Amino acid sequence: MRNRFITVAASCGIALAIATPAATAFADTTGESIAVSEDGVAVSADQLSPEQLAAFTDEPIAEAADVSGDEAGDGVMARAAAKTKYRKAQYKRGSSLMWTRDTVYFGYNGKKLTSSKGWQESGHIFPNIAKNNGIKRYHNTASTHKWRAKDTIGAGVPTPWGDVKAYSKDYTHYFSGSKSGAWSWKG
């Protein structure tokens, strides 16, 4: 059993030693600092794979869709006036290797915002990092609801010795929804 473990560990170390330089060879080599490591060292684009680089540099995607009161799922929202319409607005950042998504459902009827609720989702493939650090409504009036969402996206870089050096960047996204159904994400 011990011999198998040592063989597997050695095989993984060799595979990482071969794959890591090949993966980073396709990365942008501008040398510009993209993130900061946990020990405070600046990380440039040429140290990351193309997928990791995309998670840091690609534009996030903001999208919205009208939904039914039942799909909005909150009892308070579903009991609102019959003229109330519901909208789901999402803000996604990252790539297929690591992503975060902030979502806000809100109800509006043209005269006021009837309700809103927000939550976060994330996913990542090791050694990458994607964390949700909280979403909170910080402004609540009849005409506008504003939310603040915080996320962290990071990239792990395997070394030939099996260690992983994690680099990450914190993001703050701001949502604003209005009584007319207009919305925006910034971040």
C-alpha cells in the first residue's frame, strides 16, 4: 500500500512539473501585476495559465430576466400586489475553472420596489479559489434598493514539489434596482 502511494505521489509530481510550464507558456507575458499573493508578492500575467488569466481579466457578465412571483420564491414577494413584476439580476465573474455569481431578485410595480433578496454562489476546480464573502442590502427606499456583494477569485500554481502558491484578488460588486424595473451592476 505504501509503495502504491509513493508511486502515485511521484507520478503526480512529475505530471505537474511537465504540465505547469506548458500551461503558463500560453499566458499573456506583459509582466503587469494582476494580483497579490498571500505573502504580499505581486503576480504577473505570465505566471498564470490562460484560464486563470481569463478569470482575472475578462469582463464580468451582468444579465437579467423577468421571473414569476413563484419563481422569486419568497412568500412576502409572492403576496405582493398583482401588478408587481419580478426580475432576477445576476453578476458573474471568472472562468470555467473558478467563478462567482451574485444574484438579486426584486419586485417592482412602477410606483415602488416591493421587495428584494440576494444571494451568492461560487465554484472552482482545485487549486483555484472562488469565495463568496457576503451580500448585503445597504440602501432600502420605496424607489431604490441597493446591494453590495464581495467575492474573492484566485489562482493556484502547482510546483514540481507538490506545493500550491495561491494568488487572489478581492472584488466588490454593487447592484441598484429601481421601481421602474431598471437595474445595474457595477464592479
